[in-house]
Amino acid sequence: MTKRLTILPALLLWTAAASAAGYEVRMNGAPQQVEPFKHYHYVSCTPEGAAEFTVTVPAAVSSAEVSPLSRGVEPSIEGSTVRFRLPEAGQYLVRLNDTAKLFIFAEKPALKVEGTSIMEYKGIDNTGTTNVTAAVQRAIDACAKKGRTLIFPAGEYLCGQLRLPSHAHLHLERGAVIRADASSAAAFESNDDVKTRRFIYVKDAKDIRITGLGAIDGSGRALREKFGDKARIRLLLAVNSSDLHFEGVMFRDPGSWNTQILLCRDVVLRNIKLMNDTELSNTDGFDPDASRNLLIENCFGYCSDDNVAVKTTGYSGYLDDAENITVRGCVFLTKKSSLKVGTETRGTRMSGITFEDNDVLESDRGMALYVSDGTALSDVRYLNNRFERNHPDSKRMMFQFSVNARRKDSPIGSIRGVEIRNCSFRVPFPKAPEIKCPARGDIEGIVFENLTVGGKKILAPEQIALKCINAEATFK
């Protein structure tokens, strides 16, 4: 008997329900290594073009989906085995019996990189048993001064806080993991004017590269369980820097926000896999903060908090406008908001923000605009985004756009010029969406064009029970 399977491009991910007794994944007949992470699993592989997959589990499979559904992957079920063909590289989710998740990250072959192996430096141990912070920092600094790429071969590098100077180029080969040492939270404390705790730190730098198919692991769960709020540590924090490029690497298990890009210019994050502990609070995915000319492209994120939250926090006095930010071709799951601006909006202006061609597999809110601190938000575009399922958290809305005052003395901002075009929700979310603000004129120019919900084109707010308070929207 054949049943529809939904696969997500990016990675096949299992929850504990499916993995308790083990399972087997094969690509073109060859067994693939299944990696456990928290309550789910994933496979990272490198197919040459389209590839045939089989997933076998201990018990019978009654239903299967492969997402993103937009990829058109049709699985078949034979007892406890699911078969499907992935047409191209990408990030995929295989959902079995409507609960178990397996992520498959089908990667393109990594380009060969010329550089210096970190194993050539004294004091390097890649067994994960010895803290090698000082030795790794020396190697990073030395290669940056020489203009050489520092290559991390497969192995585990146990470290405290690392700072990347200008011209630092790191390449993590498949199997290489830079892991935060969970024995102490003190190593991740601030020692400068930026008071945020962090693991990988970039400040006042230019020409930074982190590439490869390895991983950076923040040991967030272990640190939070030992040290509580003192372990709310950013996995990657970049401040007042430019020409930053991050590609291919997995950023895993942060103790707080995964990736905060604060007051930076000319930033590219491409094919980055954010793997957060979804049972750990406050683990945002990407947080572009008071930054300009930033691209998040073909990335993956599974988060307990927002997948993307464009904001202007003013943390440690670093504040500017946010402009020209694009999130494109990504695959996301979250328990909160997926494609979001706010809530911290302390800059004067935020504009030129585009979310395009993304697949949101699960979210409490698909689209969210929150102006709570007085900014003028304008020129926001949601283009060709697809939303599959609602995660049953507190809001349960397809979208929510609002202007409000965070505190009594907070200024009232505005939202103007928002285009939502060719976006679709597979099913309606349980609660009515909202557009609301304190007074007429605070929100203007909200236009929906070719919005579909449950396969039906929406031409009037009544069709989705849209709640508008001191605001209105146009449907085409």
C-alpha cells in the first residue's frame, strides 16, 4: 500500500518516539550514519544529484510525509520501511506516523580548501578530552596574520570563548566539532564593553569566514542545567564588523540566541544549519540586529523561539537602523514566530526587509511584525513563502502585525508599506490573525496579493476572520 509522505529539504529528523529502538537510513543502498541530537536525529550526506532513500524503523509505519511539501517528494510505505527519492541537495524533514521526525541534510560536495591544518600547532588535541582554548586561539591569530585558512580536520575541539580577528578564515571539515566546554560558564563572560555572553565572538573585525560541513556546538543544555541564567550564551556573536561569510557549518545547541549579528555590514549566512534544543527557552535562530546588507540564504533552523527576528536592541549601546536584510530559500521549524521583525525596535528606522521563497514547516505564527519601541518600519515584503503546519503555542495565528508601547514611556512607532504576495498556508491556523495599533495611521499600506489558505484564494478579510484594530488591509 502506498501512502503520501512529506519530506522537508534539509535533513531527516527523528523524535524519540521513532528512535527508541533504532532505525536504519540508506542512500542509494549505502548505509548512512544517523546522528542523535536532543529528542531528534539527523543524517548528513553528500548525494551526487538525485538519490534514492530508504528509512526503516522497528515498528510499522502508518503514515509518512516528506517536507518541504513544495519539493513534491512522494514516499511509499512498505511495512516498517519508507522509500522516497530526493531530487536535489537540500534540507528535508521526514515525518513518520505524524510525530517522529528525521532530518536529512543532503549536501553538495564541499570544495577543497587550501590552508594550514590546526594539527600543525602545538597543544592541539582533537579528542574532546582536553580544553584547548589557548592553543586554538593562537592558531586562529597566527593564520589570520598570515592570511591563511585554518583547517579543522575531523575530531572534537573543546574550547571556551574564541575571538576571531580580522582576516580569520576557519574551515571545518566534515566530522570536525568545536564544542563549548561545559565545565564552567565563566569562560564565556564578557571582558569588554559588550556585556553579552558568547562562545564564538567577532568584534571590530572585517573579512571573516567560517565554512565547511563541520559543526560548532554551544553545549547549551549542559551549561544551562549547571549554571542557570549565567549560561545564556550566544553561540555566535558578531559586533561592529563587516564582510562576514558563514557557509555550510552546523551551529548546534546554543544556550540562548544562536546567531546574533549586531551592528554589522555586508554579511552572508548560506546553508547554515541551526540545530537548537527545542526544550530550552529563549533559543532564537538568526537575530540580525541593527545591521545592513545581510543575506540569510538556503539555511535551516529548528528553534524553540523565533527562527528569524530582525531587530534593533541597542544592547550595550550598539544601535543603528536596520536596512536591506533578505531571508531567502530557507527551511524553518519553530515553536514561536518564524519570519519576524521585532519585538525590539529601538532604532530610528527599519526598512528594506524581504522574506522570500521560504518553507516554514511548523510555527506558532508564520509572519510577525512587532513594533514596540518606536521605530518607523517600512518596505517589508513577504514573497512566495509557504507555511505547512501550526505549532500549538500561545498565539496560533497565521500572522500578527502590531504597534504598541513596551512601557508607558515608550514612543509609538509605525508600520508602513508591507507587501504579502504569493504566500500560502496549507491549512488555517486555529486563531484569527491580527493587525492592530493604538491609533489610525500607525499602520498603513498592508497589501495581500494572491494569499491562499487551505487552497482557497483570499480576497476579503472576512474569509480568514482577520481582526483589524485601528488598521485595515487590502486583498487582491
